[in-house]
Amino acid sequence: MSLVLAEIRSAIKKDNISWKRHTLERMMERGLSRKNVKQAIITGSIIESYPNDYPFPSYLICTLVPEPLHAFLSYNATDSEINIITVYYPDLTHFKDDYITRQ
């Protein structure tokens, strides 16, 4: 496990999470709870990294259990805070059947 993933998981466990209204609305539309998202991040793996994103590096995390789910977030290492940008069920239009590799 990467150091940044360990830090992200620690921030999740401490509930250092910023939930934007737009994100929460999309989660409701998709039938996802905060608990679902936290669990996905804790059990998932980083499949894409964007270290140069501003204002903080961002990451796409994928979990396959109990079903494929992607969480896109930024991580402020200085404050050990996560900003959940979006969470969605990946589809085979955009990802191969491993739900990790882009088409």
C-alpha cells in the first residue's frame, strides 16, 4: 500500500472529510451513502493519480467489493483532509471489465 493511500485511509477513519453539496446530491441520485463511500475508500486501491492537480493532488480509488465503485477525491496532506469530488459506479463504456483500465 502506498504512503498516500495510508494517509487517505487515516483521514477517512478520523472523519476528516469535506462533503460538497453537489457531491452529496449525486450520491443520493446514485443510492450511495457516506458510509458506502468511506468503506469504498478504505477497501479500495488508487488506480489513477493526478499529483499536479490544483489546489491539491487528486486520486481515483476503485473498490470491487461488494460491487465496483469509484471515488474521485483530492487530498490535502498539510491538513490531512479529503475532499470527495464524485463517486460513481464505473461502466463498461468507459472501463474494461476489470473496472480499473480505461477503454
